[in-house]
Amino acid sequence: MAAHLLIHDEPELEEAISLARHHLELMRGGGGLKPPLAGQINRALDLPLPRAYKRIETLHYMLEYGQEEGHNVDLLDLAKLEFNLLQHVHLKELRNFSQWWKNIYGYVQLSYARDRAVESYLWSYVVFYEKDLVLSRMIFAKIFALLVTMDDTYDDYATIEESRKLNEAIQSGRYNLIPPYQTNVLMLAKVISCKLPIFLLDRWDESAISLLPEYTTKFYNTLLNNFKEFEAQVDFSGQYRVLRIKKEFQKLSAYYLQEAEWSHQNYKPSFKEHVALSTLSSSMPLLCAITTVGQDDVVTREAFELATQHNSAVLACGKILRFMNDIAAFKSGRKNKGDATSTVECYMNEHKVTGEEAIARIDSIIEDEWKTLNEVRCEHPQLLPAVQRVMNLAISVPFFYNKRSDSYTSSKYLHKIVECLFVTPIPI
Ligand SMILES: [Mg+2]
């Protein structure tokens, strides 16, 4: 399974993967496999270990280790105890987050938007599972829930005129020139590798609320207030990061609008053109930027750049999310009112192939994107903590799109996982 850490142009490792897969499938097909090997082989065939979510693997491993002859009972009990203690911590966070979302959802009154508190928190937990990263986890989960509401507004509800107004309000803002004599500005320039003078989107323009369709005003207020809170919750260098996230949020709104415009004009982009826009509208550039918040000690200037610029790692994550989302949507036949044609349909039309053929081709593009991510990891060993956080985002995609379905939107498959992660203690 280590072969799955391959980069581009490593045909020997590709061969090793298909050979191993072939033999594992034969072993599985022959029956007679005993636990824990049977379970391990099933999981490895479903998802290669480097792409599996570690907290879930931990649960499997504790069970399997307990079946090994000569295992250390004390060690295992301690591991279980730690897991159970952490469940309490995260369940409490989840409760706080759910209460926050319940208030927001009730206040904004946008009943067409997906109401997904647990799923949003879970997505954040896949990216940040360490106990101490509570601030990062909460900010990520909150922005995630807010961006889904924005996505659903553009896709499901707003007319094209309303979409343009919403985007105009979100783009409005006051850019402040930070004067060089301002306290700490030289330090800030050093932290963010920026030449003076520095322009920052200081705040969204509250008067832009007058531009908005009536039903979105409360959402807009919520957005402004929450970003103000995020700024207040982080330290000095973190504030700049929140401002950059705000900028990415604005860009995401512009990408959503562009998709709405395409759909409105019945415009049929080429596959390449579609992927260029829909990689960005996958929200990954914004999500990658959020990974830098709340952990100032590991996010150096270089690490910050890696996560916040639209470079190969961020775009690879974006493509994996876009393609897996579109394959799931295609398989389920789900289509929102304003959804532009998906990448699957776009590929089918352009190459005159069936859905299955298009998916097979897109699957191989997804594999290429994993190679790109592995390459980034090899190229930046000194930035590993930050790169790993971006990798966690990539790992979150097969976690939520397991078996070609969208578990964020239809989360039945997640119920058991949520129970194991946050509710039911492991028996000791
Ligand atoms: Mg959308």
C-alpha cells in the first residue's frame, strides 16, 4: 500500500499497485480469510491506507490489535481510554457547534439551504482531529456551513438578478492601506512576506445590505458578524489570515456567480474550461486557506503561501473534490436548479462517450491528482505539518464521497461513524 505514495512517472509503482490489487482480490474471492486480515484487505481494496482517515483507522486497529497474540493489554487499554476521553471533548464541541448552527439556521430563515450541523463539524474534524486545535476546528466548521448556505442560494434559489446582487454585496468592502508607521506593520510584512504598502480588505461594507434581495439580508449580516468574531478570536498574525480567508470567500462567491451565469445563458463550456472554473468553485481554495488559522507555531510564511495560493497542491485537492462530487451527483441523478452541467456530462458531450466511460477517464485524472499531492509532500519536507493539513483535506473527500455517493448531503452512511467517533465509548 506504500506504493500509493507514488508520484508522476513511476510506472513500476503503478504496476505494483495493480499486482497487489489483483492478488488481494483473488484472496478475498477465494473466501476462507480470517479476521483481522479479512477486514484489513477489504478496507485496503476500498481505499488505500494513505487516503484513509486516521481516526477511523485507529478504531479498526485497536480492535485488530486486541486479536493479535501477545498484544500488550495495558497499552491497548490506555489507547482505548484516551479515545473515550477525547470523545467527551469532541461531543461537547459538537454540541456547541450544533447550537450555534441551530441559531443561525433559525435566524437566516433560508429553508432551502442544507441543514447539516453534524456533517459540517465532522468535515472539520477530519481535517483537524487534534484536541488542542479547537479554534481551527470551530472556525473551519462555521465557514463550511456558511459557504454551503451560499452555494445553495446560488444553485437552488436565487434568480440570476438576485445572484448578481448577492455577489455585488459580498464583493463590496473597504480596502485599507495599512500605513507603514502603524504598530507591528513591519512584523506583519515579515510574517506574510509582503512588500509595503499593504492593502487589506478591512471590513465588508455593511451599507451594501441595501443592494441585497430581502431574504438574503440576514445571511449577509450573519456572514459579517461571524467574520468579525473570527478576527477577534485569533492573535495578530491570525488576523491577517482571517482577512485572506475573507478574500477567498469573496472569490468563491464570484465563482458561484460565474457558474450561475453559464447556467443562465445555457452556455456549454469545454471540459477544460469547466474544470478550470469548477476546481475553484469546489471551495477547496477557501478550505485550504482556513487550514492556516489558529495554529501559528506550525504555519510559517512559506507554509501559509502554500495553503493560500492557487498552487498545484490546492488545485489538486480542488479537482479531487470537484470530480468526486460530480461523479456522485451524476450517479444519483441529483441536479439543482442552477447547477451548471457537471464535469461528467461535459466530458461525455465533448468526447461522445457513455457515462461509465467518462467516469473511468475522470477516475484516472483523480489518480493523477493524488500523485501531484504526493509530489508536493516530497518536495516540501520542511513544510510537512502544513502540507499534511492540506492532505487531510484531500483525505476528507473520499471520506465523504465513499462508494460514489455524497454523504455530506445524504448522510445515512455517516450515522454509524458519528456514533463511533463521538457517542459510543469503546468497551474496556
Ligand atoms: Mg454550486
